[in-house]
Amino acid sequence: MRRLPGLRPSLAALGTATLATLVIAGVLIWFLPYLTVQRPVMTGVPASAAISAASEFAVSPHESACMQSVTIEANSHQIEFGVRPVTLGGAGGPPMEVILSAPGYRSVAHLVGGYPGGRAALAITPPANSVIGSACFLDVGKQKALLDGTSEARTMSRSPMVVGAQPVVGDIAITFTAAGTKSLLGQMGEVVEHASNLTDRLVPPWLIYVIAVLVLFGVPSSIVAAVYFALREQEGGSAAA
Amino acid sequence: MAIDVRRRIAVPWPRKVTAGLARRVRSVPRSLALILFLGALLSLGWNIALPAFQGPDEDAHFAYVQYLAETGSLPAVAGNSPVSMQEHDALTYLNLFPLRGVLEARPAWSAADLRYWTAIEHTLPSGARSDGYAGNAVASNPPLYYAVMSVPYLLFGWLPLLKLIFVLRLFNAAFYLATIALVWVIAGDLFGRERWKQTLAAGVVALEPQVGFMSAVINADKLLIALITAFLLASLRVVMRGPTTPRVLTMTFLAAAAALTQGRGLVTLPVLASTLVVAWIRFRPQIVQALRQLAGAAAALGCALLFYLKFGTPGGAAYGGQASALNSGAGFNVRQFLSSVYQFYLPSLPDMQPRLGPAYGYRQVFIETFFGAFGWLEVRFKPRVYDLLQVAAAIGLVGFYTACVLRWRSRLRHAWPQIVVMLSLLITSVAFLHYVSYRSLLNTSGAEPLIVGRYLLPIVSLFGLAVTYTIGSLPRKLSAVAGAVVLAAGVLLSLTAIGITAVRFYA
């Protein structure tokens, strides 16, 4: 069957359509699930865990380990940290209190004793606005507790720590999380705010949205248009030849 | 004869310059302009997605720029003050130091943190920007990149640190855009002015995720990539159009500039020599002319060397990083070296000694860290993406080989000078990296292979040209479709890379 000349796709149309289709398909198949899947929301990591050599900080009964310069955000509803009893087995770990405080803010969370050790997640009352204060882990039981952390130079945070009354080199690994889960699209406001803060607000949040839209649509559109013009010129050149 | 004075006065020089510039801008091909626009957008996106000091060695490179711009002196190699107090405090109080390479860590990102940091920055003493004088990890690097970046630093040095870094990165992006434009020109020279092939070559380079990422990192590699790409263009012109004195000098200056930017820039020197030999074989210039050009080239290189020795060495080693491993440490064993290179690419044979060092080879360097390992290498695509890239690279290599074989008689044989230049750049660069990697493994008892895919970026133009040659050898419609597939993959990978990096640092 002979094909009608008018229906034969031009080189430019073929290249452009292939490119555009693949990019759109990729965005739908690859990006959308990534952006819309629900995930826990991290609201701050004042100190992360060690990379290679984990440290444990012992807290004796009625003593506390306190970290200063800890940021607590207004959307932090939970604090996570690693803890275990000194002796495995037996009655389990001692009860602990986690006291977060800053000017005009205080929150106390309780960890019930008897745990085998591992990652603890305790509900906290968030501050009205993000604040910088201290996080203290008070052992209210009758045996020592060991808190996970780091004393590697390369993972140490800004937060100085005191255990008992003694300054200690190291950090307890702490993570704050929000209540429930959110998609990345749902977190976009916070993400943009964080990015803006780390440019010292040189790029305000609204401009980050503009740039994000420009990158997301401008990059594919530019390459599609560049390919279109190039192939059209190529066709013109071939026809002329 | 009357002189039309009024007409002369009516067009003042600024307007002439503006008109000339506008004419030049209008003469930029639309496809190139669009790819440059795309590159600018990607670089801007990367600049926002990547917090300060989260690019490879960015803290050390910025410290070098800052010290040079603030004091006019080069930082010393040995010592205990590698960064300024201002930078040290930013790394500490914004938790940017423990963030480097640690996937679980997050920066101090809240409004309260920013207020905290601003208060600290305001109380810093006046010398807090100029006291990073000794112990900088990149102090052994030659000074050209840092001298160039001192210009925007001096213009915008009054800004607070985080803003200043953002602005310096914008200037840094110029090297990325220059690389794209240069690849466009090289493709035009090699393939004839075929817009499709030029677009494909420039597009492939612009959309290589690692190249885009590095455009937003304060790091001497960016200038090195642009300079080696410019050097390749100049070398190709010497062997294609003839070794005139200006062309030879341009090529030599670019080689000298590359060597004054980073130790890996030294790979241009053997290529320079082979280019001159090829050009003289092909064009057979008169002995006097050839000697004059040789003298000019030697003088240019000599001046660069003298400049470097006089002003550019901070003391100690002449070069740092990869170049310092060239002639240091334990004894060199040719057999072990060749076995090490073989096992880098292929599985070891039954009677071979195991390769020195960790399981680190073609996949890690040519695929994973060449196409995408961001931040301090901790931000990566999913493993299956690298699997697909490795398969695509294998198909591409087979296709490239087939295209070369099929076109050898008809076309390639006549282009032997260009092939020699490009091959010499490829072989010198890869051999250099293997050699320093082997040396480093010897010196660190197998702990540190030293090389990553980022070090291949100075020859990213060859990657773009090879892809273009392979796809351009296909029938026209198939070529358009295959090119579209490659560019679509580049778009998706580049956008994904920016996205996962932003999520890693801000979510």
C-alpha cells in the first residue's frame, strides 16, 4: 500500500515527538510515584550516627546527658534515638525522661523502662516556632543506660554535650520527625523553606518555586525545541542539496 | 570631498559595541542558544539543590579562593588552619561539616538556625575571612582557577558567606556553558555544519548529570574541563587547517593554562606534542617555520612554568592530588600495573594475582561516578539505573566500533590526523588516571584507589562526540529517534539527579 506523502512524518516531527513522548512518559512513570508516595517526615537531625565507629554514652541513675544548641522545629512531634541497657537480658533498660527546653519552651517525654534496646521514638510537644535549646536524657531508673552516638571527628555536630557534670566529646544521635507521613509534594513548602534558608534567603521561597518550575519545564522544552530546529534545518539542508 | 562628521558623531562607540554584541547574539544558532539556556537552568537548579560545601572538596577549594582573594597570597600546604574562621564557623554552626558524605545527616536548616548563624557571623573579628592560611587539602593545586575566581570574590566579597557562595557558583557556571559551546564548535568542525549532530553532541554533554552537578560546585575541575575542551578544539584546528603560528600558540597557551589549573591538566602536554608531530607530517611546513612555531610553543610553556615556579607554588610538592602520586612512594612494578589495569576492566584470569585494593573498576569509575554520584559521592541513583546505563554504554561501544569499522575506508581513514589527536587525549587521560590510581594503591596499602568518574569529565567532549558519531552513522530517521532517546535519558537523569539531591539535603 502506498503511503500518502502528506502523512509521512518529517524528520523533525519524528525526533521531537520521540523525545517529548519519552520525557513525558519518564516523568509520569518515574517522577510521579516518587513525589506522591507517603513517607515519614524528618524535621531535623541535630546529630547523626557515626559512620564507621559507633560510640555509646553511659548515663548513670539520676544523671543526665545533655546536648546544647539543638534545634527543635515547630513541626517536630517525635524524637528518635538509640538506647539500650548496660546488661543485656534481665529487666531491660531503665526508664528515661527526655527533656527539651529553650527560652519559653519545655517538653518532657517519658520512655518506659524494661525495653531490650534499640531505636526509641517518643512523642514530644512541639514549640510554637522553631527554637534552639537543649535536649537532656535523664535516667530515672536504677541502672545505667547506654545512648547511641558518635565521637568521630567527621560526624560531630555543633552541639556540645555534658554527661553528669562532665563535658564529653561526642554527640547522641538524635532525629526529630513530624506526626504521620507526607508525600514529597506535601513537604514542598518545608523543602523550599530549608533551601532558601541555606542561601541566607538570597533566593526567597517564591523564587525557588519559580526556578523549580523553570527547570522542570524549561529543560525538557529547551531540548525538544533545540532538536526540532536542528532536525528541521537538517531537512532543509538535505532538500536544498 | 565632504566628510559626514554628523554621521560619525551620531553613532557613539558604546552603541556600536552594543550593536555588535546584539549581532553576535543573534548569530548564535537557535539550537545552541536553547542548549545554553537549558544548561543555565540546570546549573541554577543545582546551585539551589546543593547546600554550601556539599560538592566534592568544595570547602577546600573555596578556602583557597578566599585566602588568595583576601590576602593575595597562596595558602601553605602544611599547617593547622586550612579554612578561615568564617568558613569554619559556618561548617560548624550550620552542621555543614558533619553533613559531608553522611546520608542520614541534615544541615541546620531552620529559620532559627539562620538567625543563630547570622548572629555569629556578625560577631566575627575582622580577620575572620583571611586566616585560612595553612593546611588546605588542595593547597598543592596550581593557582589559575583560584585566581580567576578571585575576581568575582573581590566584587562580591562583602556579601555574607552563604550568599557569597551562591554568587560564586553562578560565575562558576560560565565554565560549564563554555564547555557546551566548545563541544558544539568541535562537532561542527568534525562533522561539518550539521545542526543535528552539533545539537546532539552539545546536548549530550549538557545533559550528562555529573557535568551539570559540577557546574554548581566551587572546584578547579570546572575550569579544567572547559580548558581541555578548548585545547581539543585548538588541537583539531591545528591538524585540520594547518599549523599557523597563532593556532599553535593558542593550543600551547591552552595546554599551559590547563597545567596551571590542576595536575590532571598535564595530560595536555603529550597531546600537544603528538598534535604538532601530526600537523607537521600532514602539512609539511618549512623547517624555519616549524622551528619558529616550536620555539613559540616552548616559550609559552616555559613562561607558564616560570610563572608557576615563581608565583604559583605554595611550597612543597609542585602538584597535589592525583599528580602528586605520579612519582611518589613504593616501587613501580610493570607486571602488577598491567594486571591491575586488566582487572579494572575485566574479570581476573585463573592464574592472576588479585588486584590491589578494593573491588573498584570499570563499573565504579566509568558508570557510577561518571554518570552520577553527587554531593560527596553519597547521593546516587538506584542501582538499576546504573545497570541500565552500563547496558546502554555497552551497546554504545559496540555501535561505535561498528560505525568505525564500516566507515573506515570511506571516511575515517582520511581523517587520521583528527583521530590521532582525539585518541592521544583519550589514551593519555585514561593512562594517567590508571597510573596515579596504581601509585596511590601502592602508597596506601591498597586502601585508596583515588580516581572517580568525575576525573574523566575533562574528556567529556570525546564522550559527546563518540555518541554523536555513532548515532549520526545510523540512517537518518533511526538517527533522529536514537538521538531523541539519548537526550530524553539525559533530561530524565539530570532532573532526577537535582531532585534526589534536594530531597537528600532538605527533606
